[in-house]
Amino acid sequence: MEIEVLEGVFDANEMIAKENRRILDEAGSFMVNLMASPGAGKTSVILKTLEGVSGRLKGAVIEGDIAGKVDSERIAETGVPAIQINTGGSCHLEARQVNSALSRMELEGVDLVIVENVGNLVCPAEFKLGEDLKVMILSVAEGDDKPLKYPLMFSKSDVLLINKIDLIPHTDFDMGRLKETLRKMNAGARIFELSCRTGEGVSAWTDWLEDRVRSAGA
Ligand SMILES: Nc1nc2c(ncn2[C@@H]2O[C@H](COP(=O)(O)OP(=O)(O)OP(=O)(O)O)[C@@H](O)[C@H]2O)c(=O)[nH]1
Ligand SMILES: [Mg+2]
């Protein structure tokens, strides 16, 4: 019975995710679903990414948080439109919330919509939003064993951004071990190592993303 109820929730979500996909396709916009644990650097990565593509891609952001509007204010300060969604306790975004944000957004001319999902390494992986790309961040301070403990998000993501590499000397993070673990569960995932603090590795990620956005539009 419980399984049937859950399937119903996922089916309903998937229908709205397809509608989001249609809206984005019609507008010619590419959408990234950015997932990570609290504090891994989602908002920092969004700011660096928008800076990296600025002048070439027009961006917009949907910010998902349980409460508050700190992150959407950080984005809006840069002049990029940002819509805040407060889930009121729920640990992930659902397609209907993104649908509501998309309907309030001026999508005309927007090439790239980045959705910052709620900080959580579990639930966001279960809900499709209609995105083109699932991107997740692991910051080095969280440890290289995380794929073994939270396999769903690591196995479903198209891209893994390993953030805060400037902190590696202060941790026991083993990059080789992390990559080996990930290859076993998601051989196709693209991996970028970067630091939002120093800027190292950021352009490799933003150049790759820009290519993906352009080839999706072509
Ligand atoms: N040293 C270091 N700190 C970083 C880096 N990227 C982000 N931070 C810091 O990490 C903290 C959290 O960054 P955020 O970008 O707010 O993380 P978030 O994932 O958006 O956090 P929530 O939205 O609260 O889940 C901030 O103090 C950032 O300055 C990095 O590459 N290196
Ligand atoms: Mg944030």
C-alpha cells in the first residue's frame, strides 16, 4: 500500500517534470538541477558559473530552501534574476514548485536556468524537475566515502563537481579513491575538480557547460 502511494507521488511528479521540459524547450532554455549537501558550495558554484558564462549566456536562477531568501538575494545582487522557493520543511524540490517558478519567470532569451535544490544528499535525487542535466557537488571536507553512503545521487548525476579543493591539504580526502568509487557506480559521470575560493578549475567546468548549452540549442 505504502509503495503504491509512493509510486503515485513519483508518477504525478514526473508528469509535471515533462510539462517543465516542454516549457523549457519552447523557450530554448537549458536547465541544470544542482544538488548537494548543506554548505557544499551550491550558491558559490552558481555565482562562479554565472560569472564564467557572463556576456555569452543569459542566466536565471531558481533557489530552493526550506526557509529564508538569503541565497536568492546573493544571486539577485549580481543582477541575475532569481526566484526563491521555500519548501516549508520539505527536504527536496518537486517539479510542481519549479513549474510555479518557471511560470513567474521571464524565460524569453534565457539560455541557462540553474536550480539550486535543497541542501540534502538523499531526497533531491528522487524527484525529476524536467532538467537537462543533474549536477551534484561534493566538497572535500565531507569525505571521499560519501558515494558509498549516498549512492543514489552519485549514481544518477551526470556531473560531479568536487568543490573546495583548496582545503585538500587540511583533510584526508583521497581524490584517487573517490574517483575509483564513482567509476564503479557511474562510469559515465563527468568529474570536475574546482575551488570557488581560489577559482582553480572553474573555467574547465563553465566552458564544458557552455558547450552543452549550445549543443542542446543547436
Ligand atoms: N574554502 C572554500 N570554501 C568554500 C568554497 N566554496 C564555497 N565555500 C564556502 O562554503 C560555505 C558554504 O557555501 P555555499 O555556497 O553557501 O553553500 P551551499 O551549498 O549553497 O549552502 P546551503 O544553500 O546552505 O545548502 C561558504 O562559507 C562559502 O564561502 C571553496 O571552494 N573553498
Ligand atoms: Mg545555497
